Amino acid sequence: DSGVTQTPKHLITATGQRVTLRCSPRSGDLSVYWYQQSLDQGLQFLIQYYNGEERAKGNILERFSAQQFPDLHSELNLSSLELGDSALYFCASSAPTAGDTEAFFGQGTRLTVV
Amino acid sequence: AQKVTQAQTEISVVEKEDVTLDCVYETRDTTYYLFWYKQPPSGELVFLIRRNSFDEQNEISGRYSWNFQKSTSSFNFTITASQVVDSAVYFCALSEAGTGRRALTFGSGTRLQVQP
């Protein structure tokens, strides 16, 4: 168990809908990362937050948004969903005491868009 | 831009064989980190190792060993005396070290199947 909690584990929704994925980082970790794993794109970095502030942005679509709350949990919002958004979405967290050099991943949320 | 290449898509070995997973990377950064992660059939990503770009010492952890060669931009992973439980997809990854940006650039992964 990495200590990173993601909910829900599975999500099935229809095209055009909006969903929210939730992530609770390990205790003491200030950085939260979101990654998408799909068959055609592989594992791709979406976005990083550090203590509530956006720190880095990757290949995140405009239909997607994220935020990190004062209690450090994070949410990834996916809207106007398309079939191609079906993927495994991972959250990871890391600690500043370790220079944020080791990211520990949650078990992922498997999103299926039908 | 950073890039990680894992040319081996799938490797199949018989239990107790040694196997090496290759990883080649590209980066313009002078300092960076390299990683290996394991993704078993259950789907989670398990951290295996982190290596700093300025530390080229090879590392051994039980049956696992890693060979970092800056001259060839490679960070290869060897499993000695493989076991069925080693069956998984293994990802090599790279991140910056000079800033607070720690986004991982992953390779496409190598699926290892260890047959009994």
C-alpha cells in the first residue's frame, strides 16, 4: 500500500458527461501529480500541484481541470467526455523532505466512457 | 524535451533465467533523475528505484540490479534468477532535478512474462 488513496476505483459514464476523480496524498506529501495511462498514449503526465498551487502542466486537455485543496487532497475534473478519454488515471504524491524525488502512486481510477 | 525509449515491447523467459530490460533516455538537462517502476497485473505502479544523474554507481537490491551509463544515456535493469512473481510491465522514467518540477516522462514499458 503506497499510502495514496484514489476514489472511485472504477467509473463508467456516457459520452458528454462530467466526472470528478479524487486523490488523497500520503501524509506529509505536499506535491500531487495526475497521470493518464491509455493503450495508445501510454503513461502521460497531466498536471502537478504543490501545496495548493499549480507547479507544472503536461498534456492536459482543456476539458480537464484539477485543483489541490487546503487539506492537500486533489480532484481531477473531466468534462465533455469522449470515448478516447477511457483510461486509467493515476494520482501520485511526493514529499519535499525527499526533494520530491520519489513519487508514490495510488491504485488508479479506471474510467470507461461508453 | 525529454524522451525515454524502451525498445523491448515484450520479453518472455523461463523461471530462473536472468533478464535485462533496456532503457535509453534523452534530455537536455544536466541534472536529472531516472526511475524504474513495476506495474503488476493488478494495475498499480510500484516504485523500484531512483538514480541521480551525478551518481553513476550501479545498484543491487536482492535479485534486482541497475546499470546506469551516462555515456550511452542508458539505465538498464537486470533481474537475476527471475520468478513468476516478476511478471509485470516495467517502466523506465525520467524527471528534471534542477527545479521543483518533478513530472515523470515514462517509456512505453516492457512486458515481462516469466514462465514456470
